[in-house]
Amino acid sequence: MSLKNKAIMSKAISGFSKLSKSQKIDWIVNTYFSDSENAKQVLKQYWNDDKKIQQLHDEFIENTITNYYLPLGIAPNFLINNKLYTIPMAIEESSVVAAASKAAKFWLDRGGFKTRVISTTKIGQVHFMYHGRLEALQNFFNTIKAKLISDTEVITKNMKKRGGGIIDIELIDKTQALEGYYQLHASFETLDAMGANFINSCLEQFAKTLKNEALTFDNFSAEEKNIEVVMSILSNYVPDCLVRAEVSCKVEDLSENKSVSGHEFANKFVQAVNIAKVEPYRAVTHNKGIMNGIDAVVLATGNDFRAVEAGVHAYAAKNGKYSSLTHAKIENGIFTFWMEIPLALGTVGGLTGLHPLVKLALELLDKPSAKELMQIVAVAGLAQNFAALRSLTTTGIQQGHMKMHLTNILNQFEANEIEKQKLTEHFKTNTVTHSAVVKAINALRIKN
Ligand code: MEV
């Protein structure tokens, strides 16, 4: 082995997962940190004193060495379909919770948010290869379709009792896109569960039945009997698990101060949305702002924000071009701002019954069903976009952002309470920039 490879391999380890937690930490701090005692202390300072809570977190994933904290904030005053909510948000980005709260308060005085779940269907697929006659495969699928479903009965029994289960299975010919490629394309209703385990278990059973039944299907040739299942997995693209959130009011009611009239505000706002509709560079940032609100609530309620992100962005490109998720119009003197997005969420199963803070967040939301949570999350996204566009089209985003950023910079420089008070006062009338804050801290410290 060359010297370079030896140096690289000195950081490799086998059997790591079998080490105890303290052995893992020892290996990490000794292998990667010059000040191993300090590194160990940083990791340990985030351990929970309550052994049961710590063990719970240790067991969420493998190789846990510590906990990674994010702030959990709340945004009150969300009026949704005439019910008032305080929304929990887990997010590190300063200004997101403040923006959500501001938008909530703004619409509280103007009738609140109106929401509706459009559909709740989820999708899973068995991807397989078959090189033979299409009619024979179609005939085979029709023959075994009932068995595909009945073979999953052990898995679907409870879900069916509650009113959910498998909705349908279709055979899809994808050979135009890829030679020999077919799918079992299945749709599911998973009620209050996000349903990933349920769907994947059903799909894996479909795959087994498909393969086994093919081996004894009389109309297949020897080659046709040999169906090759490539994989079975749910899809995070859920365009039929859709929720709509909307706000509207008279254009003149949009005005909060005399400097910008309701009409001016509404026109500029609609233009901003229209720009995001036609310009992908802008649309990505526009939608990122929506996801600031969505991810924060999805995370706080123990749902899978990566799944939501992937599905929402795919939906934003559903017409072949990446575009705005929100829409706005002015009609007959009424301003309407709305969004329809796919959200596959759960309020039972997964982390929802395990993580004490997730349980608390769901209780704060009055233990919502998955459908109710879809509506709350969509509102958080719409509110966030409203707040962002409102700032962008009036004062600009930096005013609010830098005010929040000021606290982060002050903390970075370990400013004490008196320094914080003085500098917050100073920056009420001065522009916040990183260098201006550093200069002001230094000036204050020299003076004292
Ligand atoms: C920042 O996290 C989000 C914004 O950039 C969104 C937007 O531009 O609409 C402010």
C-alpha cells in the first residue's frame, strides 16, 4: 500500500457498529480531533440527563454519539377554517418563525386561511423486467390480480378495518422508455399513517406473488416465466395526495400603512408570483421560502421532510418546467392567494408516538388527523410565501433578516446582556451588516 493510501486507510475502521457508544466516541475523537478531550466534551454536553430519553434517541438511528438540537419555536394566531392554531416549527433559520407569526396575524384580521384536502391517494410500484409477448403478460396480470391482493391480507387486515388499504393495481407497459421494463403500479389509502411501511410491505408481497405465479402460468413460454423483479418501493411523488390552502380579502384591506396602497401592494404581489411562474431561477427560491414553513412543521410533527421536499419539487415541475407552487390573482376587487401541493403525512406510527416533543407538538395542534395536518402544513407554507413576498416587494428582505441575524452575530461574539441591549438599540437606526456589528462590538468593548 502506498504511503498516501496508508494515510487514508488509517481513518477506516471495521466492526464500528459493534463498538459501545463510549468506544465509538473514543475512536472518533482520537482519529479526527487534535483536542480529543474538548471534542468529547462538546459531544457529551448534548447528552440528555434523563437516561430513558437518551436511550430513545440513541435507538432512533445507528451509531448515535450525541443529539443534534434544533430550536422548536411556535407561531400563534393561525386561523384555519375558523379554528385557531398555534403552529410548532423546528428550524434553525432566523426570521422564519417571526415571518410565519406576522403572516398569521395579518390574515387573522382578514378572515384567516381556508383549506381543503383534495385527495389522499399514495402510490407504490413493483419495477420488473419481462421479455415476451405483451398479450400473454396482460392475460397473466388479469388472472393473478385478485391473488396479488388476497396474498397481502395479513398486512392489509387492520388498515382495511379502519377504511383504508389497497385501492387498485395496474400493469403498466414502460417498454417505450426502457426495453423490457414493466410495472405493477399500485394505489393506496393509508388514512392517518404516512404509510411507507404498509405500502412497501404490500409491494414486496406483490413482487413475490408475481414471480411465483409466473413460474406456473401455463400460457407463458419458458423464457416468459422468468420475470425479473428489480425493486419494489413506494413513490414519494404523490400528486393525488393533494391539499389546497387559500387566503383572500378585498384589495383595499391589504393596506397596513398609508405609504403603500392595497392596490399597489396587490399588483406588485401578483407580479412577483407571476415572475416565479415563468422564471425557474426565481421559482426555486420562491418555493424554497414555502418549504421554510412546510419543513419546519413537518419536522416538528415527526414527519419525513425529505419525502415531502422530493414530492413537492417534482410537483412544481409537473408541467415540464419548474414553476411557482403558489398562485395569486385580483378579480372584482378581491385579492386571492393560494397553493395546491402534494403532502403525504402521518399522525400515527413512525416518530409520532415515540418522540416526546413530536407528541407534544401534535397535542398542541389538538391531535390532528393526517388530513388536518396536511391543511396546517400547507398553511404554514402559504403564510411563509406571503411573508417573504410581502417583504421582498415592499421593504426588501434584508431589513427583517438582518435584525434576526444580529442576535446570531451577537451570540457568536458571546455578547453579554448589557452589550446585547446597547447594540440592539444602536442597530434600530443603523444598517446591520456582519462587519458593522463586529465593529460596534469592538468599539463598545474598547470603551468599557
Ligand atoms: C429565505 O430563506 C427565503 C426567501 O429567499 C424566499 C423568497 O425569496 O421568496 C426569502
